[in-house]
Amino acid sequence: MKPAITFDDFLKVDIRIGTIIEVHEFPKAKNPAYQLIIDFGSLGIKKSSAQITDLYTKETLLHKQVSAIVNFKPRQIANFISEVLVLGVYNSNGNVVLLQASKKIKNGEQIS
């Protein structure tokens, strides 16, 4: 378990719902990954690199809603700038399963 944080620490994390509108192969990534283009509504379009190629194809990801941390500083991964961190959990096989809402939600809505 990680160290305890305060509620104020948690409030600093901005987690939003967005819809994947484009998916591209990312051959220059060190580990297999996709380049995702995600619509966060009023927050705009953001990019993310995601190592989710084991369980998801480009076709199954397109138009899927995902949850992501949107207030990380951008990070360069190979020749790509990742602006948000898409959230997932490792399953028993070590593959990432995306965290997503059980119902459709307006893009940009904040998770609290």
C-alpha cells in the first residue's frame, strides 16, 4: 500500500471522462502502446500514450469512454507528447483493463 494522503491531496487530482476519437499505432514506443486522441468536451482534445495493446484493438477503443487524469504535466514518450494519463488496473495476467463508467457520461465531466 502507498503512503496515506490527505483529502486536500486527492482534490488536486483532476480525473475526467473523455471519448477516444482517434487511435494510432505507436511503433516508436519502448513497450507496445497506442497513441490515443481523446475528446474531453469543454477541456478540449488531449493526447495520451497507453500500453493497452494486449486487451484492446484500435477498433474496440474507438468511441470508448475512458477516465483520465488531465492535470499531469505533459510527458514526452519517444516522439509523442502525452498530455493525460488514462486510468486502468492490471488484471491477473498483467494486462491493463481500462477504468470506465458503467453509463455514458458527458465528455469532460469530473470524477469525484
